[in-house]
Amino acid sequence: MSITTVFSQNFSDQETGFDTARISVTLKKRGLTDENIQQEVALMRKLHNEQYAAMKKSEDEILQKMSSELTLKAETNIIQNNTLNTNKSLAVNNSLTAKTASTLAVDIPQTEKDALLALYNSTNGNNWTNKTGWNFSTPVTSAWYGISVIGGHVNAINLSNNNLNGTIPAAIGQLTELQTLYLNNNKLSGTIPTEIGQLTKLASLYLHQNQLNGTIPTSIGQLTLLHTLHLYANQLSGIIPVSIGQLTKLQTLYLNVNQLSGAIPAEIGLLTKLTSLSLHQNQLSGTLPNEIGLLTKLISISLHTNQLTGTIPTAIGQLTQLTSLFFGNNKLSGAIPPEIGLLTKLQTLSLYTNKLNGTIPAAIGQLTQLNTLYLNDNQLSGSIPIEIGQLTQLQTLYLNYNIVIGTIPPTIGQLTKLTNLNLSYNQLSGTIPATIGQLASLLNLYLHVNQLSGKIPATIGQLTKLQNLNISSNQLSGVIPAIGPLTQLQILYLNNNQLTGTIPVEIGKLTKLTGLYLHSNQISGTIPSEIGLLTENLELSLYNNQLKGVIPIQIGQLTKLRNLYLHTNQLSGTIPVEIGQLANLQNLHLYSNQLSGTIPNEIIQLTQLQSLNLSYNQLSGTIPATIGQLTKLINLNFSYNQLSETIPTSIGQLTLLLNLYLHVNQLTGTIPATIGQLTKLQNLYLNNNLLNGTIPTTIGQLTQLQILNLYNNQLEGNIPNLTNVTTNLSFQSNKFRFVDFASQFSAYKSKLTFFQYSNQAKTDSETTLTKSVGETQTLTMYEDNRFTPADTYQWYKNGVAISGATSRQYTLSNLTLANAGDYHCVSTNPQMTI
């Protein structure tokens, strides 16, 4: 049986059982911000998909091995039977062409020869990989490739993996002496002909791994001598015919990886000689028939990845020969029956991704031959039974994604053959038992998203084969223990706990690390320079701690790094120029620290960057003029610094930008017109700077813009049409007048969720006028004659309103010394005041 393709990482959350809502709520309760929750969920989804893929791969490998062993056994029995019956040898491997039968020039019956001709023509025989001997002008003998002739009749056909392309002809039914028919691993399409039922002497029928469609013909039930039936990996649909129950000699039945629907017929219970039943990866529904308990010779049963409902029947306990049971990825509910403990030969038990509830039965401890146990992605509750420690052959244990409570039993340490232990996404509490250190074979340890507390046991350092360690999102405290011996470690997740102390310098010994996640703890001290030894590292996440000191220059040695998250700490000093050596970096987040100095020009070498966030620091100097070279940037945030001078025109080259945040700096000059080239921009924040001049009309080209914040600058002049902004528009506290946007005012008010435009700063500069006594002076508001008819005015002298002075102009005639003073005018529109 072939392995199903599952190692692609393109799984849906529904398929893998990844519960985004549940995880988000859990992380929210632990005080994470929305941004951090989003990052955590992405991390957890990636890890969950990797675990799911590994689990599926392991499951398929077990099934493949089991299938090969059982098929070989069945074929051996057939060969032995044929030898007894015919006293001739028949090779049933891939060489039915072996010339073991005498090649007399006696032809087979014409009806059989016609059937072979029909098969040849309907499957494009001219293009077969091997068609040696297929000459219909000569007698059919065992010299023909894939044909065995015994007693003047075709008794075996093996044309597997021979590039047959086409349909199976109805004439196949004329080969009535046929005992084995292997047409698997070709390109056969169309339906299985009803006439297949005429092959009543057939012992083995292999049609798997083709493109056959339609239903399984009910006539299949006439093949009462059949030992082996392989129809898997096709496109068969419809129900499993009840006539299948007539195949009482059947030992292996593989209908998996099709599109079969309906219920599993109760008649399946009549197949009492079955040793292997594979119906997985179909669309089967309904409940598991109790009659399944009659299949007492079953060694392997695989029903996973269907839509089966109801409970696991207690009759399952009668299948005492079972070594593999695969019921995962269905909709089974109810409790795991304690009768499962009767299956003492079981090596693999897979019940993942169902709706099973209740507790894990203590009887599971009786399965002492078990090496693989998948109970993950259910609704199991209660505690982990201490009897789990009796499963000393266990290599893989997955209990993740349940509602299991209580502590991790110390007996877990007895499972010394464990290579994979996953207890994540439960409600486990208490400490991690020191006996965990006895699991010397462990490769993967996942205890994340629980309520574990206390210190990380020092014995964890004994797990020297460990490759992946995830104990994140718990309530663990204390310091990071001595982890230097874990030299095989590839991924280390200690994030989202309450760990204190410093990052140990021996972290530098973990040279195989590809991911280091220590974020969201209370870790203090400096980032050790030894971090530069982790040259295989792809992701370094130390954010949301209490780290101080400088970013070590050795960070530049991590040339494979894709993501560097050092934000929300107390790091100081400058951004090291060595950061420019991280040519593969995609995300650089250094925000919310105390970094100073300038943005190094070397940052322009990070041409793979997608997100660059340096906000909330004390950076000064200019934005690098060549920032436009970072053409893959999606998010750029330099806000809340002390950056000065102008916004470089090269910013227009960042055409993939969705978010541009330059607010709360000391930027001067005009807004570059090239900003209009950022046609994917959704959020543009330029507020709280010293920008002057007009708003460039090109901003109106940003059709995806949702938020535009320009407030608290020195902008003035006519405002271009900004009705392209869809949600928030703010340009208050500049030098605008109502006339500057009067024509679009109604559109802004009706369309935008948030629109803020008032108040504005003083629009005219202060002027000192010197006049002589007796002269006349006219003071004018809006000397450039840009105003609206609705504007009203009030003139003030020395801060006191002048009675009657309510025109745009105020004239002082026949000046006297009493007229000297400070004059200003307040202009009011029904919509705003200047």
C-alpha cells in the first residue's frame, strides 16, 4: 500500500484540529497583547502542522509496513495452494513472465484470447512499458509478458506498473480460469465492469492506484474464493455493496483512499477470516457496526479520515489479535471503552481528532506491547492514569488538545523507549516531574499551553537526544537550567512563562538550534555574545523581557536568521552595523527599547526584509536615503523616535508596503509626491512631526488607504481630494482653513468612521506695523483672499474682543497712540475655528 501524501504543510485548521479561538482566549487570559497573540498563534500553528504531518507520516508508514507483511503472507498462501493443486510453480511477484510452465504451441480457448485482445486494445497496449510476446497471431503462452498459462487456460495476469492507459473491458469476464489479476499502479480509468463477477476462481484482485471511478459492482460478491481485494487509491464512489459479505474467504480488504460514502455494511461481520481491513480516507458515515467484533482474526483495522459517528462499540474488545487500530480523524463520540484493554497485542492505537470524552481508561495500561498511542484532539478529561507507566514499549504518546487535568504522573519516567511525548494544550498543573530525565531516547517533548508551575527540572539536561523542546505558555518560574548538554536540540520554546535570571552563556553550545524562543518571560541581564555561535538559527525571539545592555555585534554571525525579535526590552546603545550581515532576515523588530544613535545605513543590505519596526526608541539622525532598496517591505515603523530632516523620495520604491508609520518624530520638509506610488498602502501615519508645504495630490492615488493621519504638523494650502481614504482621516492642528477642503467636506463626514480636522494652528505669521499718528491702517484676515462666504470674524486687541469688529477687514482711521497694541482675528466657520 502506498503512503498517502501528507507531508505538505498546507493543512487547514479544521483538518489538523488547530483551535485558533481557544488558543487566543488562553493567551489573552495570560495578558498578551493582540499583536503578540497573533505572533504566538502563527508560531503554534506552524508547530502544530509540523506535528500533524509527522504523525500522519508515522501512521502511513505503519500501515504500509502492515499492508506489505499481510499481502506477502496472503500471496504466499495462494502460491502454496496453487502448487498443491497444479503441482506447478507460479511466481506471484513481479515476474509472472518467468517461463516455469511449458511453452507448448497449444493456444488457449478463443474466448480467453479475445479477452486478452480486448484488454490490450482498451488499455493502449502499443504503449505498454513491456509487451513482450503479445502477438495475437501466435498461441498465448507463459512467454507473454505478465501472463501465466496452466492447463491450457490463463490462470494469472500481472500487468502492474506497466503503463496501461484506458479502461478495463467487459470481456475480462471471459477469463473464467483466472486466479490472480494484477492491474494495479497504472492509469486505468472508467468503471470496474460488472463482468468482473464472472471470475469466480479469482483469489487475488489488485486494481489499486489507478483512476477508476464509479461504484464497486455488486457482482464483486460472486468472487467467493477471493483472498485479497485491493481497490485502494482510485476515485471510486457510492456505497460499499452489501454483497461484500459473501467474500467469506477474504483475508485482506483495502478500499481506502477513494470517495466511498454511506455506512459500513453490517455484512462486513461475515468476513471472519479477515486479517486486514483498510477503509480509511473515504467519506464513510454512520456508526461502527457491532458486527465488527466478529472479525476476531483481524490484525489491522484502519477506518481513519472518514465521517464516522457514534461510539466505539464495546465489541472492539473481541479483536484480540489486533496489532494496529486506526480510528482517527472521524466524529466518534462517547468514552473510550475499557474493553480496549483486552487488545493486549496492540502496537498502534490511533483515535486522534474525534469527539471522544470521558477519562482515559486505566485499562489502557494493559496494552504493554503498545509503541504508538494517539489520543490527541478530543475532549478527554480527567487525569493521566498512572497505569500509563506500564506501557514500557511506547515510543510515541500524543495526548495533546484535550481537557486533561491534574499532574504529569512520575510514572511517565518508566517509558524509557519514548521518542515523542506530546501533552500540550491541556490543563495540566503541578510541576514537571524530575523523572522526565529518565526518557533518554526522547527526541520531541511538547508540554506547552498548560498550567504547569514550579521550576524546569535540572534532569531535563539528561535528555541528550532531544531535538525539539516546547514547554512554553505555562507558569514556570526560576532560572533556565543547565541546557548545555542538549547539543542535538533544534527548536527550544521556553516563551510565555515567568522565567527569571539571565540567558545562560552555555546557550552557545546548542549549535544545531534553528529556533530559539525565550520571549514573554522576566529574563534580565544582557544578551550573551555566545548567541553568535548559533549559526544555524533561523529565528531568535527574545522580546518582552527585561534584557539590558547592547545588542552584541556577534548577532551579525547569524547569517541564516529570518526573524529577529528583540522588542519590548530595555536594550540600549546603538543598532550594530553588523546587523547588515543578516542577508536572509525577513522580520526585524527592535521597538520599545532605549536604543539611540542613528539607523545604520547597513540596514539597506537586508533586501529580504518584510517587516522593519524600530519604533519607541531614542533614534536620531535621518531616515537612510536609500531606504527604497528594501523593496520587499510590507510594514515599516520608525515612529516615536527623534528622527529629523526629510522623508526620502526613495520611499516610493516600497511598492509592497501596507503600513507606513513615521509619526512622532521631528521630520521636516514636504511630504514627497513619490508616496503616491505605494498603491497597496492601507495605513499612513505622518502625524506629530514638523512637515510643511501642501499635501501632495498623489496621495489620492492610494485606493487601498484606510487610515491617513497628518495631524500636528505645519501643513497648509489646498487639500487634494482624499475621498479614497475609507476609515480614518485626521489633519487637525496644521495650518489649514475650511476653504482648503470645503468641496469634499460633506463626503468626508458621511463616508468616514473618524474624521478630525479642527482646531487648526494660526495661519498667518506675526507682523509688526509702524505707523504715524493720524494715518490709517487696514488689517486683513486671509490676505491671499482664500475664504468661504460662511466664514465669520472677530477682531481682538490685546486679547479683548473689539465691539463691532466682525468683518474680514478692520480699519483704524486717524491713528492715535491709544490705537497701539496687539491685534489678531479669529475666523469661524460653522464647521471649524481658526
